[in-house]
Amino acid sequence: MFRKFGRRMEGYFFVLPAVIFMLLLIGYPLLYNIILSFQNVDLSNLSSPDKAFVGFENYKNLVQDNAFRTAITNTLIYTVGSVFVQVIIGFLLALFFSMKFKLAGVLRGLMMISWLIPMTVTALLFKFMMGSNEGIINQMLLSLNFIDHPVGWLSDPKIALWSVIIANIWVGIPFNMLLLSTGLSGLPKDVYESASLDGANWFHKMIYITLPLLRPVIMVVLMLGFIYTFKVFDIVYVMTGGGPINSTEVLSTLAFQYSFTDFDFSVGAAAANVLFLILFVISLVYLKMIKKDEVL
């Protein structure tokens, strides 16, 4: 009995450093941010020990702010648009590289370059490429007579968000391709052989075999892609800074603006908590779906 108890305590001892690390670097900032959102803290009383408790006043002011509603809409459009295209193109590339041909491994490795490049570097590259006057994209389109005048990819409020989405799609395609390729490689070959003997063509195999069997992997890809994209900050901040006229403002950049530009730390904390709450709810829905699949 004592030996069994000692082994259990030994396991807890090895886990303890990771638990302490999580509590200090994740738990404490999260708890402090929640408390901060219920106070009235700005630059004038940041170091003061006495901070006024205002309840849900910061959240009320946040909801009434037009910039917040715009940021919510932009974040959803950015996330859905990016993830939808990334998964489709990633799936098509996964199917392509699942075929046995020469240089498949080399090409797959080259495809990973866009995902391995730091996001800030990628954002700067696309910012220069999409420049109104000297950008290479406008120069190419002008030389091919596709456009008559330079397009304001990042300066036109109507298309700035879509320009950032295009940049993010380019970054995320290899990640989706890699996960879906792993899922495809694990599908049972005998099922496809049996379907071929029954006269099933490529389309039938895709609809009735590949997609149903790949559903758990697709759900994981969608979930990870949604979380990673929904909390975007770096690529939007570097390319547009949330402008022009809040046309690319997302929740993370808005929280940054409240806290470090307007120095309204409490409202910024409230905006960050809204972002966290949305992702937390989505994670719970995902876990419920995964548990349902395991039961089935």
C-alpha cells in the first residue's frame, strides 16, 4: 500500500514543475486579467494599490463601442474565410502528394517554407508586395494590362481585410496539408480495394470512404485552424495596424489598442476576455463533438 502511494507521489513530483510553470505563466496572468476587467484602471492609477471596482461597466462600454462590433465582424470574416480556403487547398494538396511520384517529398518540403517563415517576416513581405505604387503585385498586373491603375490592397477599406486574408491563407496551407496528409496515410487500404472490386469510381470512394473516415482529422484541422486564426494579431498588426478606418481591426488588435494606445487597461482586458471566452466555448463544443464520435 505504502509502495503504491509512494509511486503515485513520485508521479506527482515529476509533474509538479510543469504545474507550477502553467500556474505562473498562464494561470496568474489570466486571473489578473479577469480581475482587471472589473476595475477602472488607466495610466493615472496603474501603480495605485486602490483601484475602483466597477463591475460589468467595462464590458458594457465595450459592447456599445462601434469599433468592438466592427472587430467582432472582421474577426469572424477573417477566420472563416481563411480556414475555409486553407482546408480546401490543403486537402487538395494532400491528395496530390498522396500519389506516388518522383520529387513528391522534395515538393512537399518546399511547400512547408511558407509555414516555417516567421509570421512577422511574412507580413512584411506581403505588405511590400501589396504596396499601392511600388508593390510587385500591382506592377505585374499593370504590365499585363489587367488593371489600369494601382490597386490599394492595404489602403482601400473595401479590400484591405481580404488582402490580409490572402496573406494568412498562404501561411496556413502547408499546416493543413501536413495534418490531412497524415490522416490520409492512415486510412485502411483494404476498404478501397473492396470498393474497387464492387465497381466504385474515384468520386464514390471520395464521398463514401475518404471523407467519412477522415472526418475526425478534418474536425481537428478545423478546430486548430479556427483557434489559431481567431486569435490573430501579428500579421494584421504588421500589415495594416487595424486600419484603414478599422476595416481590418480584429479583437486582438483592438485589445492592444485599448491597453497600449489609449491606455485604458481595464477595457483592453475586457476585450481580451471576450476573445478568450469565445475560444473557450468553441473548445468545449469541439470536445463534445469528439466525445460523441468516440461513443459512435
